[in-house]
Amino acid sequence: MKAVLYICHGSRVKKGREEALAFIEQSKPLIDMPIQEACFLELAEPTMEQGFARCVAQGVTEIIVFPFLLLAAGHAKKDIPLELNRIQAQFPQIRIHYADPLGVHEAIVDILIERMKEKQLSIEPDATVLIVGRGSSDPQTKADFTRIVQLFRSKTKLNDVNISYLAAATPKFSTELKRLTHKKTSQLWVLPYLLFTGILMKSMEKEIQSLRTTKPIYLCKYLGYHPRLRDIMAVRIQEAERKEAWRHA
């Protein structure tokens, strides 16, 4: 018998945790798997070990582990595999298939554009856009964001599209925000490339509020657990089923 274990990032903010679990509950009927459990990588329970144990207690022999993350950075490449190695040593009889995270996808860029349109404001042709990622020291993150910007430009026909990060990478959000407020463009749109609300969203709000500028700055809603993510998630789980089983390192 098979199971899916969804690994969410985790947050100190209760609303962020609740949003993740609610989205997974709503998604379960669309995933063809008899047992589905959710857990958190950090800052919340159930932990990965607790989530894994819940699956095992229900008699599963195979577990598809889905890292519910936007990109394949440090958490997906290092932190989760390290914890999986530790857990698998306790349950050597269980076959594990490790799925890819959501990754760069046109549907996610479409959600960014939807977040802009939700403001119900005219998007000027010379508008400046700042896409804000969580950030990672993994060089793949910058490569992924380059692709995201290319897709965004192609879909919106906006040329002044910039990237910044909240941690562990440059350019930093605070630096780019200040630089872009001085550009001679009519608007500045700030698009958080984040799955959930939390401390990072609050810090962005404070940073924008602290600016002394007459330029209109529109902070859009974070990506959130949008229904279009379910299709990507289902594909990643199907792909993982066809992969070779995870090997304990």
C-alpha cells in the first residue's frame, strides 16, 4: 500500500500553518493515493518523523515524499534528504520515492499576474516590477528566478522586471526597493514569490511603509495556496511514483 507525505515548510505564524494544512486537505480528493499525511520541515508539528510514522502505522509499504516548496533550493536538496536518511534508518522496510518540488512553472507565473490584477488598478506600460523571493545560497535559485522573469516578461510585455531576495542572496529586497523608488517610472509593483504569509511578508510591509516617496508602490498578495498548484503537485507525485526508490545514504 502506498502513501503520500506532504512536507510543508513550516512557519511561526499560525495562519501560515493553517493555510498549508487546509490546502492539502482540499487537494487530497484529487490525488489518487489511499493514505495522505502532511507534516512540517521546521517550526511546527507534526514533524517529518511524526508524519512518516503516521503513514507506517497505517500499514503502508511505499511512501512518496513531496516537498511542498516552490523551488529546488537548500531545503529540497539538503535538509529534507538528510532527515529522510535518518528516518529511513528507523524504517528500512519502507520504500521511499522522493518527488521534485513545484519548480519553475508557467502556472505559477500566471498566479503572480493574477495577484497584480486583483488590485484592480491600471498597470502602466512603464511600470517597474520587483519580484521578491525568499532567497538561498544555492546557485540554482538565481537560475530559476532568471527563468521566472523571462516568463513574466513574455506574458505581461513589461520590460522593467527586477528580482530581489529576503535572505541568503543578493540583491537584497531592501536595497532594490530603495533603488527602484528613485527610478523615473510611474508605478512600482512588489510581487512576493512566497507560498504563505508569515514573518517575511510582515517585514516587507514594514520596509515599504518606512519609505519616504511619492511614487505609488503596490504590494501584492503572496502566491498563496492557489488551486492551480494542485495540478503541478499531482504531476510531481506521479513522476515520483515512476522514479527508483530512495536509497539510504
